[in-house]
Amino acid sequence: MKVPLLDLKKQYESLKPSIMAVTEEVFNSQQFILGTKVKELEEKIAAYCQCRFAVGVSSGTDAILASLMAAGIGAGDLVITVPYTFFATVGCIARVGAKPVFVDIEPDTFNMDPSKLKAALAEMDKDRRARLKAIMPVHLFGQCADMEPILELAEQHGLEVIEDAAQAIGSEYAFRDGTVKRAGSMGNYGCFSFFPSKNLGAFGDGGMVTTNSEEIYERLLIMRGHGAKPKYYHRIIGGNFRLDALQAAILGVKLDHLDDWTVERQKNSALYRTLFEEADLKDVALPLEKGRRHIYNQYVITVEGRRDELREFLSSKGVGTEVYYPLPLHIQECFTYLGYRADDFPVSVDLAQKSLALPIFPELDSAQLRYVVENIVEFYSLQD
């Protein structure tokens, strides 16, 4: 049996008539950058993410970059984030001339540990504290970070909050007072990616920034068009961060199905949990949900020992997997100038050696999921 990590062909076949219709509209309009389709998507994404505004941009990376630029973060500034994330999170901080400051993650959610954040803020001297401008939590694998204490610390210290929600569109977080908010609606900026492999994926690159601030919204609109307002008059230096109309039209079709796909991902997760519990595997830990809406952009287990051997075994059986991420960012070669040691963030290093993503996409059937678990059971039985 073949069980790929991701297969978008079935999804496309089910949506093909609608997608062909909207792309034909774009072709007939000959309006390929920004325009009506982008505006329509921005309004739909803002409503979906429970925000007042959304600004379509050229990629998830550019969503982060534009947010940092709009926040006025640049040379000499500091931004706190995590070392366990996709490169774009930290790469964008460095690209604007700022310096990333890392705090470790929670071992059960892979997300920023608020207690480590609090400790890092308390340990900062006056000079570093004056240079600190923002906190960038990452909602990794489709589950929100523990935002309430993060937001409280940001308010206490007068810091911007830029949510890296690239993997988490539609995920939710419950506050102590019972309020439930969606990823991208809690900080000053919410950054989303529409890379084709995301739960809401385009047919190329695309991204979005959400905000509840009209001032930030207006600044982002200017920022994505080289800082011009009106056209050819540049008050600030922006970038070419514009979203293509073709991608917006396709995403508009797919957004109508996103909640249904999320339900199927959650069903797949529930079946995985049942199957793993029945197998009683001592060496495998499953993703933890902390009472929030997890959208399962990835389904990541942690494996005690022989992770790479297990991955090779599953590959030989036709099961696709991936390691997100094999080397934390604080020990990547390009960030050696930051001066961190590997053991500065032990949870990140430990999980990088144990994590393994299994197939979770909506179109999987129960036989495929059973096949995945059966082969993991077989691997461990061969080791005993």
C-alpha cells in the first residue's frame, strides 16, 4: 500500500470545475496582481480569522517580513521567538537587521514556553530591554501557542506581538474567561502562508497578514506596494509583496471547504490515537491537544530512539514521512554569529531528534491509517 505524506490530487479533482471557472474569470479580466479577487479573499480571510482586516501578500515569508517592516523593526532591535520553527520565522528577523532572541519550547506542544519567555524577559539588562521590540510566537503544526501569558507579558513590557500562524489557519485558543479566539486575531499582526502543502494551499506562493488595527492595516497596504501612496510617491521603503489575483481566486474556492477538511484531519487524528492506544507502543508519544482547536497541518509523533531507522522502514513500506525540523535554528550555520550553544535550548534539540510527521491529509482512508500504525508496530516488534 502507498500512503504518501501528502496527496493533493483528490482535492483538486473534487474542486476542478469551480477552480477552472474562477481562473477563467481572472484570464478574461486580465487583472493578474491585486484587484477584485484579492480584495474578496482578504475580506473572507479576515472574517474567517475573526479579524477586522487582512492584507494579501506574496508568501508566508513576506507576511512576516512585511509585518516586521510595518512595525518599524530594524537594525539593532531585538525580537524574541523560538528556535524550533521553519527558517522563515527567524530569517525574516535577520533580514530586517534585527537580532533574534530565542526561548525554548514546551515539550508537549512544540510551541513557545511562556515560563521561559518570562524568565528571558526578567534576565534582560536595561540595554537589551530597550532594544527589544516584539515577541513572535509560532503556532506550530496547527495548534496555537499558549497566548494568554504571552500577551500579558507583551503588554507589561510594551512589546508588539507578531503571530507566526503560517501552519494554523482556523486554529483556536481558549482564554481563562471563556473567550475563544482564532490564530492571527490575538496579536498585533497575524502571518499566514498559502504554500501548496498548507491546509489552505494555493497553486503557488501566497500569504496574508491579519490585524485588528486600522492604522496597521493602512501601513501594510502601503508596505506591500514598495511604500507608495499615491502611486509613484514613496514616503517609506516597502517591498514587492503583492498577491496574485489567480492565487486569490483559487484560495477563495478552497476556503469554502477548509472547515470540512479540518474535520477530516481531526477524524484522522482521533483514529490514529485509537490505533496507537490499542497497540500500546511505549516508544511513541502522540500530539497533545490542550483544549484548543487543533487543525493538524502536520501530525507529529515523538519517537524514543531509532527515529531515523523507523523513517527508513516506513519508506520501504510505501509510507511517506517528514522530519520537522532536524536542526533547530540556534545551531544553524548561518546563525552562529548569535553565539548560542546547542544545549542552550535542550527541549528544542531533544524534539528535533525525536519528531516524525505522519500522513494526516483529509482524503486518507481508515485502511491507510491502519497500515501506517501496523508498520510502526512491526518495526518495534522487529527490534525486540
